[in-house]
Amino acid sequence: MRQTSKLAAFGLAAAVLLAPAAWAQSSPSPADVKAGSFAADPGHTKVTWSINHFGFSTYVGQFNGVAATLKLDPKALANTSLEATIQTASVGTFNPALDNHLKSPDFLDVAKFPTATFKATSVKTTGERTADITGDLTLHGVTKPVVIQATFNRGGANPADKTYRLGFAGKTVIKRTEFGIKSYAPALGDEVTLEIEAEFKVTS
């Protein structure tokens, strides 16, 4: 038993010591990305939203139930495929009463609309590590085009588990009333900022 514990401790120590070397082999350059198919790591993929709260503050929450698939070839960016699904009931603010209100028919109506989806229709580079991802967002039963301003973070082996990964950040602003979520508007802000942090693990 002690021997097993020692081996586990040694393995952990080795992983910690080797992590900087593994991380150094990854790259922030899109030119170094390996083409392939990827799936979002749910533990490291979140959508953060923020809204003006009656002019008194900016209120912030998250969706953590995010699943996504990505097919990417940096040499043929126009052929990129990206689809994402958000479980609307995963909305969280660390305030149970508010979470329940957000899930109610006043806002997300999660019983009627359990998911929100995004499907990319085009990708256009805007800089060395940035691109505009245009796609269809379906929220609250309404589908509208949105543009996500995306930034490539890094690609390479994850030092913790050695899987090949790609990391991205994204941002877009939507008007909730255009998706039929009209409660307390306009006193409660119409514009909702969505910020995405996503890690994709290679699948093939």
C-alpha cells in the first residue's frame, strides 16, 4: 500500500516537473495547428454572459453545460465546421433564487427551450490570431445570425494529460428581445454580452 502511494506521489511530482516542458511544445501560432476533428472539453468550456442590471451594475453569470464539435484545417479555414449546444438549465449565478427565475418563462423558459444552439456558416480571418465566425444562433426558439469575434489562444499537448488541444476565446453581443426574451426591458438591459472560453480535444 505504501509502495503504491509512493508511486502515485512520484507520478504526480514527475507530471508537475515535466509540465513546463510539455507546455513549451505548444504554440500560440495558428500556423502550427494540426488539422483534425475536435470535441469541446466540458470541464474547460464555458459561456459567460453579462447584462446591465437596471443601470446599477453589470450582472454576470455562466452556462457550463456546453457541448461542441469542431473540424478545422488551418490551410482551408473556409471549410471549418463548428456546432455547439448549450443546456439552458445549466445557467448559474451562485444565487439559487435568481437561477430559478432565469429558468422560468420570464427569461430562458428552459422547460420549453432546453437547449440553445450555434452553427457556424463562415469563418473570416481578421488578424494573425483572430477571426470572425458567423453563424446561426437559436435561442428561446428563435434563430438569428450572429458574429463571434474569436481569438486563437494556443494549440498543442495539454501538460496534464498529454492530449492534443486547441484553445479559443470568443465574444459577441446579442439583443435578448430579438430572441423573444422581453421581461423588464428596456430597464433591464437588452444587450447581453456573451464571452466564450473553449478547449477542444482532438478526436481524429
